[in-house]
Amino acid sequence: MYTTINEKRLYELAKKLLQKEVLDEQIAINQLREVINYADWKYYVQSEPVIADFEYDVLYKLLKELEEKRPDLLSPDSPTQRISAGLSERFPAVSHLVPMLSLDNTYNADDLNDWDKRCREFIDETEVIEYCVEPKYDGASISLIYDNGLLLRGATRGDGVMGEEVTLNIRQIMSVPLSADFIKQGINQIEIRGEIVIHKDKFENFNKQRIAEGLAPLANPRNAASGTLRILDPTEVRKRGLSAMLYHVSYYSVTANKEKPEQLNTHYDTLQWLYSLGFPTPAKEMKIFKHINDVIEYCHEFEQHRDELPFEVDGLVIKVNNIAMQEKMGMTTHHPRWAVAYKFKARQATSKLLKVEFQVGRTGAITPVAKITPVPIGGVTVSSISLFNEDVVREKDVRIGDTVLVERAGDVIPYIVKPLIELRTGEEEEIKFPINCPACNGLLEKQPDEAAWRCINMSCPVQVVEKLIHFASKDAMDIRNMGTANVQKFFDLELLKDIPGIYTIDWDKIKMMGGFGEKSVTNLQQAIENSKKQPLNRVIYGLGIRYVGENTSKILASAVANIRELYDWDIEKLTTLGDVGPKVATSVADFFSRIENRNTIDLLEAAGVNMVNEHKSQPKTEGALNGKSFLFTGTLAKLKRSNAEAMVEDKGGTILGGVSSKLNYLVVGADAGSKLEKAKKLGTVAILTEDEFLELIQ
Ligand SMILES: [Zn+2]
């Protein structure tokens, strides 16, 4: 698949395409697809980006435009066809071409030796069995069918005989090719099996986002992958950035008068072959051994390094390499005989739930935290586990005194899987939620659409400290050594009571108090000084606006030149930003309308903290609209609002958040409301229709 193109050709093609030197539309479309597919393959399968995001976006847009112009040239495997605007209504049940059996598990050397013996019963004594060993990815199993080279169907495992058809969602997984050159290989139809997985770091980010949005984080990458596959909104599936790892060809049919590719004779060659056709397979991680003792040694060795892979791995899979041998061995009613899973030591343990403490977070949310009898799991001792919120507690029906099953997957935070109800004695107590804040004794409140109880006291001491810690944290302003201990100390000594106070700490007092070395004071001062130059998105994130995580902070920061522009943004305008829904928009608008928050921003700015987005505040080079301000209202017929705004900014103009005397042009679409009235009243604003705007901008 990727023998005709390499990086050199990619750059040559991309350059010509970007400069619109390819005039023939059909050729341009083909070349764009070639370049984009190659870039996707390098990025998603090989993890080696070869093209800048910006260039990629331009090429992608170009392809989309050309395809809109030439619908006759549209093809289902075009990279633009991954995205679908529609929703999957439900997932129809489909039957698998060959049942999807699960693997038999082994846990130690004895089990593997037994399995080796059972395999040998099917072959002659003189024959040598080659064993192929690959990681066992902890995700959701899938089956993919390609028909005449095109992805025809993707399905979940289901009960092994029937699965759910999730093709639309599978198309959102960028490492899954929409087409492959099977025709040239003499293959009509092929069923490939594998696992849908999520990168550990993507999973961590995803959970951070969930926590920022007030949702309980998902327990492990496996649940995240299988849950995501069954989401009804494909765009949400795409956002989560799933990956695929394919490891088995379960069925194929060969074109008449053709020979099957000889690679299909062994498992190892099959996966190398799929990899060469553009599929993500463990081609690089596979190992071949001729003796079971070597397999066992490798299993033990690999287990020591299980956390070094980017995906969660819960064991290894050992397969007989020769396919003819596999067929001789066949299967039992439950498992294939020619493959077995070697499972790593479980990262589960049981322990006793001793009591539940209630912690106050920086947004006032009260989190129940289970204290358990300390128990080692996967190399760390676990004694404290978040129960997230009241709904989770009620759903799992955990009680004080219960024996609970605890799991810790990889580097993920531990969680309680379930209480072992059969071990109850009747002495267990239900978990009671407090009605007063454990920190300030203020009354707790709960919004009908939220799971968490909250302390709404603005000066609740724990909330203040948590806000300070968050502002200084690594992902926000990154002030080294301004962690929990120091923040708490300064707060207790009344040397620090709010965020701007970080920049006016009385260092002389601290030096006089003792307990701080000269050097550590200087370091801390320097770290605080450095934080003043942090980019705007970190400042916004650090302010701790509810539901605003790192991602949303970046979106907000890139939309404005100065943070104060957000004071004028209403919910309607905020929701025009990608990824900002009504809940987030309401919270952002509310935050910036509050006088105390505006004061915080004033004080921070006075202290020298950066409040501008430099990228945006630099005047654009000689634009025709330099110094002119615009605002759009109502529904535009021809342009997307975000595109129209980008056009203005490209020409040096600025976008305002509301109607004021600073506004030059108001562009009015259908159903314009109060903004139009206000502009008319002011009398200083030029009111344009969409066509007049287009004329002006040309
Ligand atoms: Zn409180």
C-alpha cells in the first residue's frame, strides 16, 4: 500500500497541492487522498508525524472542497468519509462469519507446560512447534470485514456468535484503514480481528476532562474503549482518540484463479503482511520461540516491563505459528486449542472498608473517600480510594464493614469494583452523607442535574487552599514548590489568602520566621516570577472555572486577544466555539460576569501576570480591515459564523463580543434580535447584510 509513496514524494505532492498547482480536479483529489492517507498512517499506526497539523488541515479542507465540487468522484474510502454528521440510532445485531471464541487462560509455568503437551498430541513427534508470542491488549474485541478492499463492517464481540454492528464508530478510529489493497493480493473478502484500545495518556486526559466537567472518571482503559465503541455520537467517539491493534485473520476468500498470499501460512507472516498493507498490528512486538521454556522465560521477563507500553497490557498471547498446525488442532467448544493467554498477576485484591471520609474539593464538591485496610496491589499499597459521589455509592451499594474488591489497572487510580455481598454479616452500615461541610460547617447544596453535594461558602478554607494549589499546579501556572504543603503553611500563617496574594507574599516575614532556607525562598520567588509569563490558556485554566479543563482553556484563550474580551461573551457566542456546550458556556459566562473574579484578574494583571494571547494580539500584516471591528448576529445563510469571523481576522479586523460604541460593523443574518436593535439605537454602527459583508471583504 505504501510502497509508491515516501516522505520525499509526500512533501513534493503536498507542496504542489498547497500551492494549488495541480489543476486537474481528479488528479488533485487522488493525490490529496494519497498524501492524507499516508500522513494518517504515519501518525496513527507508526506514531511518527510527518506533516504539520496546520498543513494537514489545509490539505484536508482542500480535499473536502474538491469533493463537494465533484460529487461524482466521491468514494467511501476517502479520508473525508470517516466523519459522519449523523447519529447511530442503534446498533443492529450481526452474526460473525466465524464464532469469536475467547482464549483459555494460563497463570504460571505449569499451565504453559501443560498446554504445550496438549498441543503436541496433535502433531508428529518429529515436528517442531514454533510459538509466536505477542502482548495481550486490554481493550474491547472487534471484528472487521473488508470486501473487495473496502471496510464493509465493524462489529463488537457480543456473545461470540452475534455482535453489534458499530461500523460508523469504527470509522472514527484513525488507525483503522477504510480500504486496503486486498484485490491486488488476490483476496476477495477478509475478516480481521483485534482489539480497540485507548492510549494510557489519552485515557488520563480524558478522565481529567471528565473530572473538570464534574463527572466520575472511568475506571480503566478497557471500560473506556468498550464504552466508547457503543456511544451513539460518532463525533464523540472520534474525540476520544481510540486506537486499534489487530492480531488475527479469521476468514478470507481468494479471488478465482488466484493463489492465496503465502504469508497467510504462518501467524507471524500474516501480521507482518497486514502491517505492510497499512494495518496496526503488533508486528514489531512479536517474538518467535521454538521451545516452551523460552516462552516461559520471556513471559516472566515481559511482565516486569508491562507498564512500559503505551497501552494497558494484561498478559501475553501465545499462538502456534504454523496455520496448518492450528487447523489440525482445531478448537474446543469454548477456546481454540492452538492459542492461550498468559495472564499477568491480577491487580485486584480484597480488603475491608473501614470508614468513609468526606473531602472538600476546590469547587466545593464533597467527595466520599473510602478508607480500607491497607493492601498491596500491583506494587503499591492502597489504603484510600475515591468513591466519587453519592450516585456511585448508591449504585455499587457499598457499606461500611464490607469486604470490597479493589482493582488498580496500570498507573490508573485504584477503584472499588464491588462489595462482596456474600461475605456480609449483617453488621454493615450504610454510608451516610453529611448535610454540613466538613471544613466550614456550611450547609451543603445539590443541583438537580448534578451528582455532587457542594459547599457554597465562598470563603470555605479548604476550597480556598485547593484553589491556590490548583492555580500553582504543574498543568496551570506551574509554580514549583508551591504545592499542598507550602500553600497550606502560608494559608495557616495568614500570609496567603487568595490567588493574587501569591504575587504579594511578604517574603521578609517568611525569612524571619525561619524554617525556610535562603535558597528555597529564592527558588520559590523565582518560580512565582516565571509564572507571570505563562500563556493565557494556563491562566484561564488556573482560575479554576467550573467545567473548564485544559482543553477548553486552550479554546477560550485562542479565541481572544485579551482575557477581558470574554467579559462580553454571552452563552450564545461561547457555544459557537468548538467543543463548548451550553453547560460549559453558562459556567464561563457566569464566572466572567462576577465582580470578584474581575477583581482577581485586575489584581493579577497589576502584579504583572500575562493576560493576553500574544498570537492574537499582534496586529496582522497590512490587512484591508485593520482597525475595524465586527460582530455577527442571527443565522448566516452562506457562511459559517466561525469562518466569517476568521475571514475578518485574516484581513486584520477584530471581532467584538457585544454591541458598543467601539463596534464598526454589525453583520445581520436571519432572526437577528436585540443586538440589531441596540446597534440601530446607537446609530454609529454600520449594519450589513451577509451579501454586503461578502462584497466588503472581497
Ligand atoms: Zn465549606
